Amino acid sequence: MKSQLQSETKIKVNTKTSSENSRLSIDEAREAPCMNCNSSPCCVHVPLHTFQIKSMVDVDHAMYMLNFDRIVLGISVTGDWSVYYRYPCRFLDRSDADNAICSIHNSPLQPQICVNYNPYNCWYKRALTGNATDEFILIDRQRMNAVAAELEFDETRLLSATPDWPVLELIAANNPITQDYGTPPQADPVFEQWLEETALGITSRAPKARRGYHDFADPCTGCAAHCCKTLVFPQARPTTRRSLDYLQFALGFPGIELGVADGDWMLVVKAQCNHLTEDNRCGIYESPERPAICRYYDASACSYVAQFGVPRPEGLLRVQLEQFFWMVESCAFDDEGNILSMPVVDDLREIVETRWIEELQAVELEENSGEEGVDEAKKSQSEELENG
């Protein structure tokens, strides 16, 4: 495709970093590359989904995802697109800005996907540090706007022409990606409500409200905008210990949850759309920038409220990393790591809630024991003074 950007812009694209241009001795090359990696891209990016862009609908969905905090996309030279959650893993110790390290390295908590990752062939460092390469380009909203300006469609809204790779490299060079991770993830009040109710022994669902026909004329009124604070990426139901390990890795990143169902599962990203106002309304509602996926969403059949607006959604268990470990204890595996059995979602919820109560009771017992120990020490000290 002939590109106005390509014809008007002349810039030398250097896809090599200074570290890649340096020369190492054999002894230096043997040193673990992680030891001098100050960007830690494998510890700040979670691969969530791959997709193709073939139509205006696909472009719209890509731009919709980029409206959310901590989401970036990538395109490979083969034309495959991918979605990444970009935020540091909770176990990444960044106290030393020049050498971030894993705080659970060589411990049982470290996911096997991390243990077995070969840093000498690190794709993350080549592709996800912001610089365009001859195989991959990271795409944020600014770059996506520039890419979209180069696209052409036929009358059916299918893509008819796309920019070639040198043009994409120019777009990347002219639109550098910042290392800002956006707004830090916030605790989800509905998830916290579930934990609080469980601690109080409330384990039943609240009865559903009765509504009239006209109540659904404007279902968004009074809503907490769960659809504007949640991205869902379907995942096949795990069949192996290895597939569970990937989910454990993903849950190590603040802002990511796991949705467990008797059918397919989902990775849930709790991030807010940048256009959401303080009163939970859309700031670009009447603007052409508003994605079509939002414009034509049937709010009267909204699944976000049913899944993320109540503490105990029917047929879905939401877990974070802490609850994940309790949940997988109930799984049975064969010698090859294949899952032989896993309880249904309602039984898993009961297992998780029981463990949560046991944890709280253990903490309370420990605190009470500590107070009793202090009282005994004070009593003993007092008696010594009296007998002194």
C-alpha cells in the first residue's frame, strides 16, 4: 500500500539497542542475561489473547481495548495481533531501579513458566521494550491511531489495504512508547464484599430484585459501569497442571483475576476505560471516538452486572492469587500432569470460602495467643517486682 506517511517521512529506523550492539566475551555471555536487564519485560507483560484484524469491527475492538489502563497490543511481521496486560508482577522487587529482581526466585511460589524460561533466548526483551524490530512492534493507543489512519476498507468494511512493515516501523519510531504503567490497580469493592460476607458467615445469594418492563428503558442509569472497568479474555478450561501454572503466573500481576466456570474459564482484567467519568458515565458518548462495540452493546442483556456486580455470581467463581492456591488443592493429576478431576464451580466456591474462614480464624487465634503471652509476661514481671 502506498503511504503518505512513508512518502513524506524520511527517518532512519534503528531497531538495535546499545546493549545488543555491544560485544561480550564468552565468560560475559555465560552470565544470566536477567542480571543486567533493567526493563524486566517478562515480569511486566502478561500475554492475554491473539487475534486477527480483517475488518472495521476488528479495528474497532482493538481501539476499544486500548482505551483501558495497562493494556497494550502487538503486531508481528506475519500479521498476527496480540494483547498484553502491562504492569509489574507483585513479586518483582523494583527497589533497585537498575536491577529489578524476583522476590520469589527459587521458591515454591515461583511459577514453572518462570522457572523454565530460557533468558538467553528472551523474546520479551527483543519485542516488548518499545523499539520496533524486524519481527514485532508494540502498539499503544497513540501508535494505533497512526496505524488506523493508514488503513483502507471496501464497502463491506473489510480491510482492503494495510501499511507494509517499513511504514509500521516509521510509525513506531515517530511515536515512542513511555514506560508509564498507568493508574495502579484498585481493589474491587464487589470482590471485597464477597470476602467480607464470607468472613461474617454469609454464604447465600441475595434474592433478585423484581423489576418492571419499563425499568429496562435505560439500564445504565445507576450502574457502577462494570463493563467500563472490566476486560474479559476467555480461556479454555485447564486440562493440565501446566495450563494451571500459566494462570498462576497471570494472577501474580495486580489487577488480574480468574473467572472459573464449569465450562470455559476467563482471565479478567480489572482496569478502567480512560473515558469513564467520575459519575460512571461515558465521556465520549456522543463522540465519533466512541467504539462501535460500546455504541451497539445491548445493556438490557448485560452480562457484566450478573458476573461482576454481585458477590456470588451464579455459575462463576472469581479468584485472585490467594484463592487460586486453595482452589487447585482440590485437583487430582496423573503422572504426566493431566488433570484427572476437579470439583464443579459451586463446590470450588465452598472450598475457597471454607479456607478463607479458616485463615481468618488462624490469624485471630495467633493474635489472641500473642496477647495472652504479653499478659503473662507482664504478670510475671509484676510478681518479680513484688518479690524483689
